[in-house]
Amino acid sequence: MSQILVIGSANADHVMKFEYLPAAGQTLMSRDYRLEQGGKGANQAVACARLAKSGTRTDFICHLGQDSIGDDMRQSWIKDGISTEGISQIAEQSTGTAMIFIGDNGENTIGVAAGANATLSPDDLENHYALFSRAQFLLIQLETPAATVAKALQMAKTFGVTTVLNPAPATALGHDVLKWVDVITPNETEAEALTGVEINHLDDAQMAAQLLHQQGVGIVVITLGSRGAYISSPGFTGLVPALEVQAIDTVAAGDTFNGALVVGLSEGMSIAAAVGFANAASAITVTRQGAQRAIPYRQELSY
């Protein structure tokens, strides 16, 4: 049985829709408002649980607030089949919150208040050795404290777990973190933050990937939006094109991609096939509104 461990954030997403995104100092009236369940870690855990074949276990380590939103999130994840063994609700903390503005073209801007996510410490991971010991893949992002991310990657490698880092939100990372990463999945902005290389062409993606390889990363997957994803790996190097769809909301596209990628790898797909599977899953997500409610189920993909 495949075992996937996701560590990361959970947020209540307050979403507003506009004809276009407001500029600095500009006030616009929203066309629509809704409250969604989100957070990169939670979105990716939901994607793993929904897209995996029967028999795959998805564990999720996160901190929620002791509030009604946290209660609702836990119950919804149980319905998706996510194990709640690693989920804690922290006294006197609120569940993380994100404010999301979406334009008619599907582009978005996001601001996040970490809340309980910021309390997930390296010491907390010590309470979850069982989850690390049975995992085959770890998927983690950067919406929890940096020291916790580094500790999780190191612990995972101690247990022989394949580590997948989605380096979002964009920030610089040193060799002391990247040396524990087997697969890294930046978008163009994140790749530039990691390497200093502005990604305009595939040659730029190749250069950025080589710099990441030099810091110890085995496989680099740079997502390029509507162009697809560039892979640099021992087994395959090149672009896997995206599917052509009419995007209406890109909020959870990257998270769906990452969850699907890990599911594909856990099922023994080649890196190119796993990226193709991830492209297909994220293509469905962007045609729907919302974060977790937009993430497809396995039966919606022809795999």
C-alpha cells in the first residue's frame, strides 16, 4: 500500500472576484464573495487523497485553530479519506486565513495570516515518527516555519522517504535545505527566487534547473503555467505541454499539480508520465471555482 505524507498549512480562504485585480491604492467593489477551505498543505493533501487509487493512504500533519472553521475542515478531510492522526487543533489560536482576489482572466493575488500554521514547530514533528516511518513520499511547502520544513525533510530522508518540495511562497533556500530534496517543483517566480534566473524561455528553465541540481536536488520540475512543465531529471529532460482549457480560477492549480505528481510517482509512473497526469488534474481544477472544491477525483481523469 502506498503511503503519502503531506505537511503544511490549512487556511480559510476569503475569496473576492473582480473584473480586474486592483492596483496599489485602488478600491474596487467585489462582484462575488465566498468562504472556501484552502491552504497549500490542505489543498495538496486533498488532491493526493482524491486522485490516488484505492489502497493509498494520505496522512496530513498540520495545526488548526480551536474554532468552528478548524472543526469543519477536519470533518471534510475525513470525508475525503485523509487520515487525521497528524492534525492538531491548538488552544487560543485561530485557523490560518487567506484573502484572495481573482480577476476575470483567472489570475489572482493572495495575502495570508498564518494563525495556527505558525505554531507547527520542529519539536511537534517528533510526535509523528510513526507517520514518517511508514511514509514512502513526503510532500511539503513553505507556508509553515522554515525550521519545521528543514526538520521534516531531514527526518524523511532518515527514514528513506522520497521528498518532494513545492517551494511556495517564493523564497530563497540554502544548500542546508535543498540537499534533503529529491524533487522540487517551483513555478517561474519561485525558480527565480531560488536561483536568480528569470524564466522567460526554456533555456532559462534549463539553467535554473542545473543550479538546483548543483545544490543537491535530483529532479527539477518547473511549472510554466499554460505552457506546461519543464522537467530536468536523469530519465527525461524537456517540456511536458499543458492541456488547453479555458481557465476561470487558478487558485488551487499548483496544489492540484503537486498532489497529482506525488500520486503518479507513488504509483510507479515515470517522471514524464507523472507530470502529464498532474497537468491533466490541474487542467480540470482551473475550469472550476474554488480551492479544495475544485480539485478533481481520480475517476474524472482518463488514467
